Amino acid sequence: MLSCIGRCERPWAAAFLLVLLAGCGASKTPMNAAVTIESEPSGAAVTIKSRECGVTPLRLTSLEPGKTTVMFTLDRHERTYATWSLVAGENGTKTVTLKPLVGFVTLKSDPPGAEVTLDDEPLGQTPIHRVAVPIGEHTYVVRHENFLPAEKTLEVEANYQYEFTHQLSPLQATLTVMSRPTGATIWIDEQRQADKSPARFKLAPGTYTVAVQRGGYLRADEVVVLGPNDDRKVDLTMLPGEAPEGMVLVPAGPFLMGQNGGAPDEAPQREVHLEAYYIDRQEITNIEYRKAYPLHLYPEGQDHFPVTGISFSQAMDYAAKVGKRLPTEAEWEKAARGTDGREYPWGNVFDKQLCNVEESSVGKPVRSGRYLLGASPYKCLDMAGNVYEWTSSWYEAYPGNELITKDYGQVYRVLRGGSYLTQRFEARCARRHFDRMDAARKDYGFRCVMDLPSDPDGATSP
């Protein structure tokens, strides 16, 4: 006699088992259907008519012909039902595939296109949308060339949806700074470095201004673009000369001042000759202003933002306190545009990516020197936008200007360069703005100049 637990040797015992296991295909009389039940994966519990018959793979004998419904249960898999029509005398194999319980995971990365492995198996490239992952603990790793990998372990629950976005950190670049002559002080984005040239630095990818300077030589600089994991070398040659730290030399000579066809008070354009002078490379910053006036307050994290809300009188007082002065209109304009009469410090075509004006959509001052590629011919920064800059000049008519206005005269002082609140027209090198000496608008700042020392005969050095 056959049953779902094998052949019994004693007839009375077999009869008893047939009664007990009738739900698994046994009955009082011999059945003539036998089935081997398998599952993928194996180890599933098999239940027939509420009776647990064992785990797969399982051999059941003496099953009743006709329809039989079998339930399969396995940890971390969906409960599965199979209905089979058994034929008398059948002797075969029945197989079911169990679906694992899953959650759904969406993975994104910046930059996209990162390779993802799940439990060390390839999963695809980001973005990966709603991939089914079996429940339980899993670890995935996101890898992108030249970026640090991102790794995460998560416990996936049935039918839950998970979404993760990874901002991948680029591998640092290596920058070697060399100079001729060697032993120069190095600045990276206007931050003085402890090491002197030659020196190596680990930097995040980005655009940097690298500068070197040492006694008896003028500052030399270069804009460097570093990609992830780059290994770059900069070799800067300094020319003989002197300039105070943080300042650049504007050599003696003529330049074109003013603009025909611009605003009426900019005309006529004319050639102006200036003696050599030094001018601050950047606008005076909060930290610089605080060194002179310790009670100066400003928002945290804005040490290197331009000082703002400054009146003409305050700017004059600061310049005198640090042994400098405010530039004249002519000095400011030459430093901003060079000798070729260009519209903007970088050239004649406006580019909102090179300055902080209204069209740039920043809406507030930014760190001094941020727009490295918008430098003037003499390497001065932020001479278009960011903050207006006071000059020492009265707002008066240029020689040959026939405009009649009550504003001319020794009443208002001139500001230059436009600001983050003005449009591109105001940020042109030739554009003039004027205000009362006690005005201290939130977009008013300044930079300073310094005269060259005189030689023993009374002449200034070139």
C-alpha cells in the first residue's frame, strides 16, 4: 500500500495512515496516482487540504485522481498555489516556481552613468528605475570613473519602494606650482599658501587662479581648470619689479577713457596719460575692513565677501588708515579696461557668466574674486558688477562735454563698475554713477590704490 510517507509493511498500519493522511492523497483504498513535487527554489512547505505533507522535493503516492490544489510556502517568497488535474495511474513530476518577496529600488547619481553592483553582482548604470530587489539586507556600490565610490547597506522590505540619489565626490586633482625664480609665495584663489614654490597641492576639481610673487618681482598668475583626478603642472615666470601684496601694477602710459555713443556723460572719448600706480586686485573684503575697524560686523562665513554699505567718507578713512588712497576715475577705468577702450574688463561682448549683475540672477554679493575669467587686462577682479566702487573724483563734465546738468560740480562723488543690482549697461568700464558722500547703499564698496615710491631724484619708478 502507498502513501505520502512511503510504503508500509503492515496492512493495518497502512490503513491507519491512509485515514490520517487523506488530505495528502491517502484514503481507505489504494490510490493510483503518484507525483514528485519540486519547487524552484527547493525547501518549500507543501500543504494539501490544510495538511502539511513535507518540503520540496517531495514524493507523494496514492493521490486521488481529479483536481488537487497544492499550497507552497517558503520564507521570503510569495505564497503560491498550484491546481493540478491528476489522472489515475499517473506517475510524474510537478514543478512550481516561487516568486521572491521584493522591494523596489530606484538609484540615481550625479553625475549619471555610474556603474552599480548589488551584493557584488552588476545591476546596471544610473539612473536605475524601480528594480526589484529580494527582501532582506543588501549592499550596493555606485562607481564612476574619477569619483569616489558610494556604498550603502539597506534592509529591503516587501513591496516597499526606495529611492536614493548619490552626489558623487570627485577624486582630488594634483596641482604642482613652479615658478621662475623659485621660492615664491603661492596664492590659490587669493588664499595665501604656507608652502613656497615649487609645491604640490591636492585640490577638488574646479577653476582656480594660481599666483606667485616674491620680493623684487611682480606677481604672475594663471587660471587653471582641474578635472577629477587630474595631475597638472603650472610654471609661472615673474618679471622683475615690485608690487605690494594683494595689489597689481598698472604701468604708466596713455589709455582711452570714456565712450562715444554710451551715456551722455561718458563722452567724448579721449586719450588720457597716467603715471604708474598700484591698485588692489580685488574689492576690499569684510575681513580686511575688520582688521582696521574691529567693531565691523558681517554675516558668518563672509570673511572674503566685499565689504558693503560703505560711504565715501568711510572708504576714504579706511584707505588713509592702511596707507593707501581711493583711485581717481581715470585710474579706476584704466585698471578695468586696459588701453584698448574695451566695453567690459574681459572684452567687448557681455557674458553674464563672468560677472555678478542683475542678468547673472545671483541677487546678492558673492565672494571677492569668484569670477576669475572676468579679470581685467591688469588682472583686477570684479570690476564689472558685485558692488559699486567709490572713486575720489567729483562728478564733473569731461573736457569737451557740452551736457548741461545741475548734478555736475563738487557735490557728488563718482562710483564705478555697477553692482549685483544693476544691469549690464551699468557694469561697462566707461559707465559713471554718482552719489552723495554720505550715501551708504547696500551695494556700495571700494578698492584702493597706492602711488609708486619715488627714487632719490624725485621720479617715480616705472
